[in-house]
Amino acid sequence: MRDNERVTSAIREPETPAATTPPRLIATDLDGTLLRDDKSVSPRTVAALAAAEEAGIEVFFVTGRPARWMDVVSDHVHGHGLAICGNGAAVVDLHGGPGAHRFVKVRELPRNNALEAVGLLRDAAPGTVYAVEQTYGFYQEPAYPKLHMEVPDDLAPAEELLADGSPTTAEPVLKILAFHPEMEPDAFLTLGRLAIGDRATVTRSSPSALLEISGPGVSKASTLALCCAERGISHEEVVAFGDMPNDVEMLTWAGRSYAMGNAHPDVLAAASGRTVANNDDGVAVVIEQLLNGRM
């Protein structure tokens, strides 16, 4: 999940980690990685994804986006049609198309953990405002800014939204969004992690001070590992792509990983390789080289 601002810009040829086990699965982030800044999938990238699937390599979209925002790639799913959404909080079957997706796996944020995280972060960072992301619903506090181009289902303080008997109890909570209007994004991330500790997983994917708070141990990496284990795929057989802090664990876990040319410094440090920026089709560049046997 990310708005349209770019983090950095760089044009360079891919840096290639040493070739190891042949890949069986490609795991790619969307915003700032597979998608161009205008949220399109380039013809070159579409062709590369199709070629990978034709070669027997599964492709998983692994994103912070909620399932309802997956229409941007729903025309490009192949084979299994699964995507990992909400930073690992859900595995979704996209075959039904926009509005008809099916949740295959949900790794929810327990409400008690969510309430505790909200309170701890309120104390640590006064002025923080919250939204609640569910499988289908989206709720927010009145002061939460219009970041997501959608109308919330209800407006209320987070403590009321998460309380027993509230309208949100009909669905699992996938993550809490916490926005601070003044803090620097990385400083807010560090503060959030220190304040919340092991009660939840805290990360970010936006250039603004917007934290994404998921269940304990829930991340892109941990859910991807579960999906791979179900398929008998080892981490050495996975090639991963990303650009923001919510991708770091996935890039560290995968046997081969690539930071985009526009990536956050923490991502550049975590990945085993580097490719060109999202607007220069960095994912497609690497896939083409993988399929041509040059990696």
C-alpha cells in the first residue's frame, strides 16, 4: 500500500546475485515494484509474467494492498490465481475478478492485541489517528486523512471500532493503519515498533508517516513461507522483488531477491541483488534474464 510519491530514483543495470537453485516461484510486490508510478502494468511486464508461468514458474503478487484493490492486476493472474494481501494477513483467490475474490487464508490481528497496540501508540505518539482494515470492511477515525480514495463504512474512535459489539465484529481485523501528521516516516516506524513490541507486527509501505499493524508474526515473508511449504517449494527456489520496509523480511527470506532502483535504503541493504526502477520495468528485466539463463 503506497501513494503516488516516489522514494528515490535510480537508473542502473541489475546487480546479479550468484546463480543457485533454479527458481520455482517469483514473489513480487506491486506498488513501486511491479507497477509503474501511474499504477499500470507495462506490456513488457505482462509478457514477462506470462513467460514465467509458461516456463513453469509460479508468480505470486505479495502486497500491502487489501484484496479489494487487486483489480489492477486481476487481468494478469495465471495458474493458481492467488495473491498475498495486507502484508501477509490474507491469501486471496483472484480468479473471480474485482469484487468476487475468495479468501483462502486469513491471519487476523486479534482484537485485544489491536486495542493494546492502539493505546500504546497513542501514548508514545500523541496525535496518531487510526483506521481499521478488515476482510471486506474499512473503518476509520474522523480525523484520519483521506489517504485511500475510498469511503469508509463508519467513522468512530478506534477503541469503539474494535470493541465487542461494534459493527466490525462480523469480520476479522487484518490490520490497523496508524497515521501521524507530523512525524518523519522512519522515525515513526521505529517508535511504533518500540512501543508495540511483540503484540503486533509493525511496518510501513507509504512515503508518509503511515504504519501498518498486523498480527504477531504476520508478514509477507511468513505467509509466503506457508504458501511455499504447501507447494513443496524451498526458500532457495524463490526469487523476490520489493521496494519498501514491508518487503524487507520477504527479501531476506528468499533465496534470491532484488531491490528496485527506487527502493528504500533498508531494502537496498536487505536484498541480495538490485534491478532498475519500477518505471523502467525492473521486475521484467530480471525475469527475462532468468528465463534466458543469464542468471
